[in-house]
Amino acid sequence: EPEVTQTPSHQVTQMGQEVILRCVPISNHLYFYWYRQILGQKVEFLVSFYNNEISEKSEIFDDQFSVERPDGSNFTLKIRSTKLEDSAMYFCASSDRVEDGYTFGSGTRLTVV
Amino acid sequence: AQSVTQLGSHVSVSEGALVLLRCNYSSSVPPYLFWYVQYPNQGLQLLLKYTSAATLVKGINGFEAEFKKSETSFHLTKPSAHMSDAAEYFCAVGYSGNTPLVFGKGTRLSVIA
């Protein structure tokens, strides 16, 4: 069964450093998403991406965040200057149609120290 | 704005007992509804989905959910709990046009031997 792949599975970074989280969505999906889950809390939407541009973003997705699809297969989330409160599990997801639901990756656990 | 409420952050049942996890949504238009399961240190896996066909939806691992428009509910049930069902369960709502899925806060299911 097709799956969404995320790397790395765990990243530890110092406050103020840049991190790039990588995702390979399902190849025939058109819509891509990043969500995050702070430990023990709800799954929060960050950004959606369609047709090579951001289609929607949440208040969390401020100027420190960016996304891109550099080569038609990878989908990356960059955090320019990490803060302690960015520590969370980051999930990538892709879908073909919303009524089919999203397929999520296994997540990247980001720890900012 | 759409929202999802999951009653009970933690539900504990005995092995073999009925599982009932509650989900209510707020919406003025017909929604798509989903239940996802998250096992420890893993991503979100789609359990089942409602997309305006049958109101009683069957999913994986013996789970099912019933869409009740009059009650704006989509409760998840399983007749007989197994130890392997212990996980976090998330209800999510989506709409046509690919607005991002909105997740509830999750319900942690514990199964007692």
C-alpha cells in the first residue's frame, strides 16, 4: 500500500538553528499538508499546498516557516530560527480528494534545546 | 468555523467490553467525517470515513461509526475491546474544496485485562 515517508524520524536542534523536515507524499496525490502535535495535545494544522503554492495556512505558520516542493516528489517544511516551543511531532500528509481522507507519514519528532 | 469535540480525553474499558468514543461536530454544511488512530510513537492511521453514503460506516479492526445528522455526532464503537486497541483516537471533519481537516483533541483508549 502506498505510504507517506518522512525523514528524519527524530531531530534535535539548538534554539535559533534552521531545520528542514522532509516528506515524500504518495506519488499521484495532489494535495499536501503539514500538521504538528505538541506532546499530548491536539493535532494542529499548519499549511496546505496545491499546484506548487500554499493554498491555506494557519496562524501558527508565521514567517519563520516555509514549505516547498523542490523536485516534484519531496515536500519540505523549513523552520528558519527554531524556538523551544517548536518542539513537537510534525506530520506530513497527502490526499487525492478530501473525501478519501489524508494519508499521514509517521512523523518527525523535533526537539529544540 | 468548523470544530470537533471529543467528549472524554481518556476512556478505560475492560477487555471484551463495548468501546464507545464520542465525537460531535459543528457545521452548517454537510461534512466529511473521519476517525484516525494513533498508536504510541506512530503516525495517524485512517480507521474509517463518512462521505455522505451510508450513515453506518465500517472500518478496520472491527470499528464502526454512525453519522447522526440530527445530533451532529459521529461516535466510534467496537463491540468487544482487545488489548491491541489501546491507542489515541482522533475524530476529524473536512469539507469539499479541500479545506484542511480539523481534528478533535483526541481520546486515549485504555484496555484493561
